[in-house]
Amino acid sequence: MITSAFEVQQPSPSITYVRSSKHRLFFSILISFFIILPFVAEASNDGRVINIGAIIDVDSPIGKEERTALEIAVQSFNVNSNDHNLSLYIRDSRRNPFVSATAAEELIKEKDVKVIIGMETWEEAALVADIGSKARIPVLSFASPATPPKLAATRWPYLVRMATNDSEQMKCIAAIISSYGWRKVIAVYEDGVYGGDYGKAAEFSEALQKSGSEIEYRLILPPFSSISNPKEVLEEELEKLQSIQSRVFVVLQASSPMTVHLFEEAKKMGFVGRDSVWIITDTISSYLDSYNSSVISSMEGALGIKIYYSEASSSYGSFYDQFRRIFRKEQPEEDNFEPGIQALKAYDSIRIITEAMEGITSPDINPEMLLKNILSINFNGLSGEIRFRNGQVLSQDPALRIINVVGKKYKELDFWLPRIGFTRNLEKRNESDHFVGNNSIDLIGRVTWPAELERVPKGWAMPTNAKPIKIGVRGRTQFQKFVKVEFGENPSKNKYGGFCIELFYEVLHHLDYELPYEFQPFNGSYPELVDSVYNKSFDAVVGDITILEERAKKVDFTLPYAESGLSMIVPVKSEESAWIFLKPFPPEMWLATGAIFIYTMSIVWFLERQSSPEFEGPWKTQMGTALWFTFSSIFFAHGEKIYSNLTRVVVVVWLFVVMILTSSYTASLSSMLTVRRTEPNVTDISWLKNAKIGCDGDSFVKSYLKDVLGFKEKNIMNVDDEYKYDGEFKSNNITAAFLELPYQKVFLSHYCNQYIPTTPISKFGGFAFAFQKGSPIAADFSRAILKLFEDGSLKRLEDRWFDPQCAVNVTETSTDSLSLHSFWGLYLISGGISTICFLLSIILSLRKYYRRGEETQYHSPLRYTAARNMAVVLAKHLSHRHVNVRGEASNFNQVPDNTHRSSSGWEHGSPPDSGMKTPVENSSAEIEIP
């Protein structure tokens, strides 16, 4: 008959300082001895018994589940095994690493155990692993560090971790926080007796940073075993959170009793309720299966993470039935009788050991061989896939379940997969495949929030009537149209007005919740006002606050409701002048027009001098005629007759140029004479470096002028009221004033005819309201401001407050002169056409010269002089003379007949249409160029 042996032994008297008395310990040991003695005696009948040690917290709900699961697994194996039996020795750890280490030494030395399993915390597992490695005893731990230590396999060669690290869990929680837009969270975890595993907090902080959130505060609770009055200690620790605005609590790790007291005290102090969020890790969620209804009700609305395991297998169904029957019988005081993930791990640990021993046939178990077989295990257990790598269980694709505590139980919402994210459905095509599902950015399942809140909690300490939001308002401002405070006899009678205050009221109407508020005047500077939000003196600031990069590091700004930039304001001066008729064209354009005029005149003279009688006479007469001909075309039609077709082309293009230039000149001059022209008396900011300037000394503008633009501090004058600028200008105390764009509009609405702004020197983020970092109210205000932009309410509010008080446009600018850049194409066309006509005239002249030369000189021995003669032709043509080729007689008349001038072609002797015959055929060549 196959038997099993179980022994549950309390720690030795040397470590019973936590127990109430030695007498209770004695009776417990005595009772356990008589209960277990029959099993030990029965086990002794078998020839081969393998001793297994288990170190668990036997008094905790989790420990009770683990003990039941271990007993079921051992009994199941012993019933079905024909080779050997298992003898299980259970020791109480009390979640104390020192007690666990002592128990491990006792199990190895006195019970000769071959394997040690259990240890729910990493502190316990690390100490037991040290002992196991020295004794060469494999240790299967239910716990794993958040971040595995370096060289863990070398330091603890016999340690096998059945739990995965928490990195995927931390990413899942960070994804939940990001999906709801919570920016700041409070991390809560219980410290270990000898220092906790802070790797989990580090993993969580890194995951939050990647999703755009951060840990605002770390609430580190003392070990539960070290405190005598948990209620008093927790009340004192939770009181520290009253000054923290964040209300998103993430419980990273805590013992079961600490978790119970934590939620009970938190609910009493108002931390579990409206707009508060609690998220618990798998370690805490595993307690839910063992908590009674009263404890779970204190956690109502909390979100939790649980490791997914399949409940559809036949092996799970068989274990589930056995567990419920045995656990209900042995632990009738418990409310929950269903196995949790830790019970499934305990059951799988026995299967790991039994399968590892199947390959060992020798009577003496070799520790190295046993460890090797354990690490080569690969099967699907009740808790999931069991496969090891580097001494730690490896899951191909850990699936996490997101749960929501509702009433006295909890419900499952969605799944979360590392490669996919949130998904409603989960499936696996085959045993070796990854889990798959439909991707979703946010949680799909409907969450039941604390206090049955219909909307998503803000995760922030929202204002109440008893504790309204404290809003700082600047008590003294330079431009009171934005913010104005009228002080009463006491703070309650202060009156607040201005554009910013009315905008705040408009935003409140667009929020989907009530926002109790309280204005408080502040008489410091703008930087000090922003710092008061950063140091939490104020919850928010309403007013004309400029968004700057340095300020954005300290506070959260809303969407800007007005643009912002630095503008220079200077007095205007009249631009009236006796030489205004020259203003339409700049100097370079006058030069270009004169150049094209002279060039066109020269081309006309060159083309017409051979054909037109008006171009006869001395050089001065010819030049005067050409100048008058070209200039007169600007104003009226000329009277001179044009004989050359090439000249006609040049004149047509010139008239087109004249038409465009005169039209543009007339239009520009008319605009200058009819529109009142003003211009700033200072245009170059570098000229002001040694002059006096004015600005608001309480704003960032003064430091910007000094640090960025390089102005000397002694030259920067503080002007504390908008109406003092005019007096400072008139008394010549300042040369220019530097104002932000919204202030510039207000100032110029009063002095629109006396001062003029320049183009903004720099751009800034705009005017906005400021809130504490991480405040969800800032995002709500931004959405409301955006809605006011879209429906036109903000524009109407601006028009009501900043309506100009004078009819003249405050941004009136002078008409600029025309530029050469706008007309260079016109000049290019005119000059190009004139040049082409000039070249065509020369080409035609040379062509006729060659044609006539071939007729008269074909037999002449002086053909080599053709090139020289061509040059002579051009020179003589410019002097209006006939040209005789050297070596030939010339009997031509020196003055050509007028009938010959009317022809644009070459003339040889008498023209064909003259009716006259040439008296003598001369062999000489006479060339006349038209």
C-alpha cells in the first residue's frame, strides 16, 4: 500500500518571539505530533521516501490555500506512484526572512529534505536560496524579484523561480493610467523586515515615464510584523497624503493583513471614494479570493491585475472540486473556498518535482541531476505554462486579467497582452502559439468606480464646498482690463473683474462638474505668482500669465486664450516732404529707368539716322533729336516719322514700358498724397541699446530685455501703469516701450494716432491659466477654452473688452515705394528687344556689303582686304559717309537723294523706281547703310 507522510511543524523555541507564549507553542507542537504521527508511521512502511520541505505562511489565507494544494498534489502522486512516495514537511515562515532561513536549515539537517518549495516574498527566497546553494539542495520559490540581480545564476545556482518578474505587470498598470489621462500617482508598498525589494517601484516608475506620467509620492509602510498598532500607524502614514493632490493609488506590494488594514483606514479617511482610484498588483489581487465580503467591500471600485490561467482544462476541474471540498472542511471560517494563483503554483511545484525524479533511477538522489531535470521541465500546469530559462519560469506571452472590485466580489474587465495591449477576447491557436486578441487603446469593459461615479474619476483631490480650489489673482496689474481687484473692508468683500475673470466664469459654465473656488489676491510679481502654484500655496492662477518654457516645468498651463509676443511701441512722425514726388520709385529704380531710357534713345538714333531727315546735322542736333523723340513718347505722341521697321519694333516695346511705369507711378503717388503717412521715429532696435526704454518690471519682459536682447539694466525703466507710458514719452524719459501683443492692442486703442508698433520681436506661448502639475482641471479648462474659440464666445468677449476707442486704424502703415524687383522683367524685355533690333540691323548691313563686294571684287587681287573693309564700313556708317573700297574709283555723289533715304535696303546707283538711268557703269563698290 502506497502511503504519504505530512508534517506541519512550528519553528523552534529560539525564534518564537513573535508568538504570544511558549505554552501555546508547546501545545501546538504536541497536537500536531499526535495528528501527524499515524501518517509518518504509515509512510515508514515504504522503502523509498523522498522528503520535501515547504516554507509558507500557514496562518495567512494564501498560506492555507497553498497548504491544501500541496497536500492534494502529494496525495495524488502517492496514490498513483509505484516507485516512491513523497513526504511533505511544512514550516511556518510568518513572512519573516530570518524565520524562513532557520526553517530551511532545520529541514535540511534534521529532515534530510531533497527539495525546498514555498517562500512568498523575495527576501525569504534570497536567504533560503543561500542556504540551499551551500547545501546543494534545489529551492523552488513562489516569489521573484522585480529586477533579477546580476549574476543571479552564479550566486544562487540551486534557486528556481516559479514566478515571472513584474515588468509586464508594471507596463499594464502604466497603460491603464495613461488610458484615463492620469498624470500623477502615489505608489504604496510595504517595506520588508530587512529592507524591501525596491526594484518593483523602479520598474513602475520607468513604465510611467514612458507613458507620460510620474510617481508624485511614495508611501512606504513599515513591515506589518514590526508594528503593534496597525490602525494608529496607518492613520499616521495616510495623514501625510492630505497635502498631496494626486488621488491615484497604486499598491505595489503588501502583506495580506497590511492590505486589509490599509483599505479599511483609507476608506475611513476618505481616500476611497469619489474621484479616487486604487489599482492593485497581482500580489494583492491574489488575496481577493481569500478575503471575506467585509474586506472586499472596503476595496470597492478598485482595479486589479491578475495573472491569467485557464479554467477550462479537465485537470483544473478535478483539482477545483477536490480543493473546495477539502478547504471547506479544514477551513470553515473562511468565506472563499476557491483556489487562487498561489494555490495553483503550489500544486504545480509538486508536479515539477515528481516529473524531475522520473529520470533518476538510483536510490540516492543526485542534487545536480535533480536540478538539471527540474530546469528541463516543460508542461502546461494549472498556473500556466511551466518552462524555465536561467533559473526562472518562462512564459511565452504572459496574459494579464484586469479586474474590478464590485460590491463583495470582483468582475473581469479585459485582458492585457504585451504585444497587443488591451483586448476583450483572448485565444490561443495552439499550445506553442502566443495569445492573440483584438487590439484596443483603452479599456473596453465598463468599470464600476467608487461611490458609483458615472464619469471617470479625476484621480485628483477635487475641490469641495468645504475645501474650494484656491485661485491666485494678481492684486495690482499694469493693464486693468485683463485683471482688476477692488479691495473691500475684508477679503470676503473684494471684487474681481476684467477680461480674464469673465473668461474664467465662461469656462466654468462649460465644465461637466461643479468647481467650488475661492479667489485670493496676490501682490507679488508674475514669476512669484507662478512659483506660488509650484510650491502649492495656490491651486491655480487666473490672469494674464504668459506661457514660458521655464514656467512650463513648474505648472500645467491651459490652452492659450490670447497670442503673445514682444512688440516695440514708439511715437509716430509725419512723413510729409517736398520731395514726395520721388518717393514712388526707389533710387535703384530711378537709375534703372534712366539707363533703359538712354539705351533706347541710342538704339533709335542708330536705326533712324540713315533714313530719317530729322536726324541730319551735327552730333548735338542728332542727339537732341533722339532725346526729344524718346522722351516725348512718355507724355504724348511724337511728330517725327519713323522710317525703319526695326525702329518701329523698338518704339512699340518702349511705349509699353512707358505705359506700365507711368501707371504705377501715378497710382503710388496718388496713394501717398491721399493717405496720411506716418512712420516710427525709431526702426532699429540696436539704436536703442544706449537709450532709455520702458516696460513692466514685474513681468518677465525686463529680464528678457536684459538677458536676451542685451539692454543695460540702468536703461530699463519700470512703468507700472498703462496710462503712465504717454507721460513718459512726452517728457522724453523713454524712447520706446516694450509690451506684449495683448497689452499693445489695449494701449494703442487709447493712443492710436500718436504711437505705432513694430513687428513683434519675439513670439511666446500666449496668455493662459496655470494649475498645479498633473492637475486634470487644466485639461478640462483647455477643452472649454477650445469650445469658446469654436463657437465664437471668446471673440465676442474680446470685442466687448477691447473695442478700439478711436476710428483710425491703430495698425495703419505707410504706403511703401515700388521696388525694382517687381519691374526687372519689364526692363529686361525692353533692353533685350532693342539689342536684338540693333544686331539685326548690323547683320543686314554686313550681308549687303558681302553681296555687293562679291559682284565687284570677284576678280580683284585685293580680296584679302575684306575684313578690313568691313571695319571701315562700320566706322564710316557711324559718321554718315559713303564708303569707297581702296583700289577702286568712286564717282558717287556725296549726298544721297531723299528718294534713296526712303528705302531701307541697299542702294546701288539710282534706285530702280526713279525712272533714271545710271550714266556710267563703275566697277567701284559704293555702299550705303540705311
